[in-house]
Amino acid sequence: MVWSSEITHIKEYEYFIDEQKLGPYKLWHHLHRLKKHNDGVLMTDIINYALPFGIIGYIAYAVLIKNKLKEIFDYRREKFDEIFNGQ
């Protein structure tokens, strides 16, 4: 799957936003909210998206894209744990 995004907004120590430039979605707006938490940082994802191609897009999402998206976020969580928690 070809997917590229651009970080379009940054508020240092609070959030950053990436938006899809090329990929499977008609719209992809991903807010990464950052908040100091105990001895680290809590990151919360808020994602707004729209699927292309009407009902065909919903079928493709259910069959292909949904699982790929889960893989991407699972990978990110594993890497964050590895880098920041030594796991």
C-alpha cells in the first residue's frame, strides 16, 4: 500500500497533526495529542477519516485497510515500548 502523509501543524509539547497526501483514504487527519503523565508522556490519537469509492470503499476497508491500519498502530506501540520502556 502506498501511503504518504505530511505533518501540517505542530504546537510544541501539546500536539502535532499529520494529513494524508497519498493513500487509501479520501480524507485522513490525525491529531497526536501529547500530555505530561507521571514520568513520561501520554499520547492520544484522534483520527478523522473518510473512505473513498462509496460502498466499495467500505468493503475494501473491512477486508484490507482496517487490518493494515491495526498493524501500523500495533507496530508503533511496540516500537514506543522498545524505545521508551526498554521492552
